[in-house]
Amino acid sequence: MSTVSGVLAFLLEIGVYVAAGWWGFTRRVHFGLRLVLAVCLVALFAVVWALFGAPSAAHPLHGATRAVLELCWFGAGAGAWAAVKGRKAVLWFCGAWLLSTVLELAFS
């Protein structure tokens, strides 16, 4: 993986965490529940990525299962961005994700 691809992939991962937490915090419930929801969503995403998606994952996925994980992972991030910031944010996020994927395939 090239340095640019790795940095972009890391920034996209952070973007998923930010979007998930932001989405949880913007729900129309009591402040305490919003805070708990935001923290729990970020923690859930972190656990899933640590187990299956990270380069040092406990149970790394490959091939088609890796593709499904990434589609679900980044798709959820895109959905969260759509909910909190709208269509323009989703287009930027998906464009960056596509670029990252192309770079990863080109340099792997």
C-alpha cells in the first residue's frame, strides 16, 4: 500500500468514526442519551474494525468477505454523513473512498 493510499484510508476510517458519533449525538433525545449513543456507536465501529478490518486485526478478512466488510463499514459512514451533513458530504466521502480503493488496488 502506498503512503498516500494508507493516509487516505486512515482519514476515511476516522471519518466513519466522526460521522457515526456525530449522527448519534444529533438524535432528538435527552442529552445524556445522545452522549451515550455517540460513544457506543464509535466504540462499536472501533471493535468491528479492530477485529476484522485493521491491518493488525485479530481476525483479518480477505477477498469477498473483506469487500463486504468495507461496503458495510464505509456505507454506514456514508449514510451517517448523509444524515448529518447532506448529499455534498456523501459525495466527497464516497469520492475519497473510491480514490483510496483504486490506489490500494493499484499499489498492492
